[in-house]
Amino acid sequence: GAGVSQSPSNKVTEKGKDVELRCDPISGHTALYWYRQSLGQGLEFLIYFQGNSAPDKSGLPSDRFSAERTGGSVSTLTIQRTQQEDSAVYLCASSQNGGLYGYTFGSGTRLTVV
Amino acid sequence: LAKTTQPISMDSYEGQEVNITCSHNNIATNDYITWYQQFPSQGPRFIIQGYKTKVTNEVASLFIPADRKSSTLSLPRVSLSDTAVYYCLVVFGNEKLTFGTGTRLTIIP
């Protein structure tokens, strides 16, 4: 598509439930990133996929967070047993080959855990 | 990656030129300087990137002195729609981007 698409745009879930967030990157972009942004804060890196390489998971805050990227395209971020502190906007970005070539971000998924 | 420092917030009136300066004292030879803009309820948007001297596009200009330890993003004749958070980043190759808290620019009518 023309841009990075994320779904759902908003998600309200109960504490303890699992959620899945989806990211559809720009066609042909080999790199895909997940960030999260709490209210009024900067972006916190979560995970990075580059081609067929092992993902950089160094930003995942706990083992409740996981992500996969199937067929080098669509990615799913899964949060298990959600907690209230997981409430944030989750942003996905894709790039042709890393930061030097510019990221294109989606509009994000606003997750609210109640 | 080199750490960047920029003002937390700035205010400006419509029609003025706005300059946001970023410090990156530990920038490495192969690093580039990149700026992103983020409007409320949207993801950040790439606006400009440079290595040295001056870069200009339809949105902004980027001034980088010879020592490259700082850079200045210049927005000409700002309007209310330029109210946003502006992030300065130092980028190397295909490494992931690390965002700070940025500069919250508020344009006053």
C-alpha cells in the first residue's frame, strides 16, 4: 500500500487479557520496527525486523511481549496478560534499509488497559 | 549512537522563523543528522536529513556547522499547523532510530 497500515486504531481491553496488534508495512520495505509512546513521552523502541535476520528484541519490556513478522511483510505484536502500564500508543514503522533511509510510521494503535 | 540534546519546548508567533538547535557532541564520522516531526495522534514524519553544511527542502532547512557537533532546524514563516513535536536524531547506516523526548513547538496566533 501507499503507507504503513496499523490495526486496530483503538483497542480497549481488560487487565489480564491478551491483545494482538497488526502492522502492514510499505511493500518492498525490508525493515520493520515497533515503538510505543506513552502519553506526552518520547518513543520507546520495542523490536526491529530486518529481512531474514534474527529480530532485535532488545527493547521488549518483558516476556509478555512478543512479535513476529510473517513472509517478510505483515507483523503482529502480541501482549499477553495485559497490565495497566501497557496502555500506550503502539507505533509501527517500515524502512527500505534502516534509519538512514527514513522511516515511514503508521498512525498507531492506541491501547487502553482497564 | 551519539546522544542528542534539544530544548524541551518552544513557543513562537505565526509568521516568524523558528530555529530549533540540537547538540550532538559525540557524533561520529559516518553519522547523519535527521529530523522528524510528530503531530498529535500521528506517528512521526521524516522531514529532513543532512551530513554537513546546509540542506533545504519544501518543509525546512537544516544547518550543520563544520564541526557537526550541533545542528539547527529552521522553519520559515511558521503557521498554526506547524505546532508539533520535533525530534533530532543521529543516524548511522541501518541501525534503529533512537528517539528522545523532542522539542514541543507551539505556534501562537
